[in-house]
Amino acid sequence: MRKTAATSILLVLVGWLASGCGAADDTLVPVPPDAAAPSWATLPPNAWSFVPVPGAVCGNGSPYSVGVNPRPGAREVVFIVMGGGACWDADTCFTRGAATHIAENYTRAMFDRERGLVSMVGWDDRGAATNPFREAHLVFVPYCTGDLHSGDSVRTYAGAPGGARVHHRGAVATQGYVDAARAAWPDLTEVRVIGFSAGGYGAQLNWNRYADAWPSADLALLADCAPLIQPPAALYATWRSNWSMQTPSDCAECATTLAAYDDYFDARYPESRFGLLATTRDSVLAAFWQTPNPAPLLTTLVDDHLADNPTTRYFIVDSDAHVIFGSAFVLRAADGTLLLDWLAGWLENDARFRSVRP
């Protein structure tokens, strides 16, 4: 990736979340079957293709596709991993609708609306000098499995309308698109994974999939408001069971402690780096984690797991907001560090990338 001034780099990154949605296209386009999936190496360059991932499905069992915008000769890829809640029973999946797209086909029209946020600010504008990713392959990763991109199960929940089954197969989808990217672009030198909310959890829980695909590349992950704070034991057990969360076989602690994922991957991949954005009283996480105040859980995560991880840095502010990327021009940590500068440090791996907290 060509280096640019910090403000130019983050203008594009922050603008994506600060902006509104792109123009809507309400025409429903059928999702193509797995057999139609082309090699990513043959996709039209410098344009978006909506590509099915063989063997991957959304929550309702319909085929799962990702957006791919390849750049000829690129040595960098940027995975943009979307969020949208989570669900683990009939109440959360259907009554409360706590997970996005869980009961519908994820169509080309939906993809065009969501990735419009990227195009609106020029991430796919190959001619823009201020676009830090103008020479990179882009992969837009939708979310429709309700399992933090981590599961491999099919569940029929008691009370689900019409006996509907939920396909929590986010880990399968992740491995599928990573395999496709690896087959098309085996010699990447830079891999960037940027996840928001549930997508931030997906970035962390699938760290190994990205790292193992390109073991010699510079891997950098960023998660916005996706700290691996510990849920109540019964809730975490339900998530693991109902989603069949995919845990590294040699990470025994991952079965009982969510934060163990970061410890494990940080030790296993010491050359990669991870940046976490978080707020002390995140209201969305408070609801999903079933706690009136997640602040003590976040303190435990930082003190017991993140503070001594040599490749991990965090930017934490005292707030109840959820997803803070779009406030980077104005949001400062307690010591005055501007989020804009911190993000530039993460991108370029320099001294601005350091841990700050209240």
C-alpha cells in the first residue's frame, strides 16, 4: 500500500461510517447457486462482483455471497467485515430480530446498498490519490448468520415461526471466502481486516484463517466496539453450543473464556497486530451481554488479557456509544489522543498506534 498523509488516509476510512447509505436499489436479484461461483482471478478488475461462496449459506439456508473488487497486480487485500447483532434462540432470532438478515436472502440489491457506503467515499476509486486502498483488492463481507461469524451449525429453535431452521455457519463462510481469496491472490504482502461490531468479533475469532492463508504477509486487524468481554457462563455456553463456535483445537481456555481467543492468537501470530476500539459503557453490548454495566468486564479484559499482549493496542473512551469509528475527527482519549491519529498509526504501524484508556 502506498503511504499517504494521516489525514488523507483516515478521511476515507472515517467517511465511510460517518456517511449515510448509498442509493437504494429495491430490485431483488436471485442469489446464484454455488455452481456459478467463478474463480476470483477471473473477475472483472476494478469493479464490484457479487460472488457466491461455495458451501456457505445465510441464516435461512440461502446461498451466501461476498463483494469482490480486484485490482490487477495488487499485493494487498482489505476485508471489510460487517456487523449486525447476534441470535441464539427463537426469541432473539425471530421475535426480537436481534440479528440482521437472519431470515432473508442476502441479495445483490442488499449488497449494493451496503457496499454503497464504501463507494460513496471512494475506497474503490482507483484514481484518487487520497485513497489508501487504491492499489488493493477489496472484499466486502456481509453478515447474515447471527453467530459473530464464528459458527458451524444448523438449529431448529422451539417456537420458531413455521419450524424455521437457522444456519449459524459464519465460520464456514469465512473459510470459504478466505480460501477463494488465497487461491486467486497467493502472494499478498499486506492483509487488512476491518470489522465493525459483530464483524469485529468475526475478525478476532477468525484471526487464524487470515493468518494461515498468507503466513508471510503483514496482517493487521481492527475491531470497532467488539471487545471480547466475558458473557455470563450460561450465555457463553449457549452461544458455543447453539452456534457450534469453531475453537482452535489447542486452545482449551477458549471453551470457557472468550478473551482467551485474543491471548491465543496474539501468542500464535506474534508478527501480526490487533487494534481495538471500545467504550466503557457500550449500551449495545450491555444488552447482548445481559449486564447493566459492561465497564467492569472491559477493565478485566484489558488488565488480565490485553495489556500484556505485545501486538495489541486499544483506544478506549468513557462512553455508552457503540461503534465509534465515525467520530474519529473529534473523539479524543483521556490523554488527548485523537482517534484519527490513532487509526493512522494502526494503518501505518508507527508510534501513534499505542494503548490509551480512561
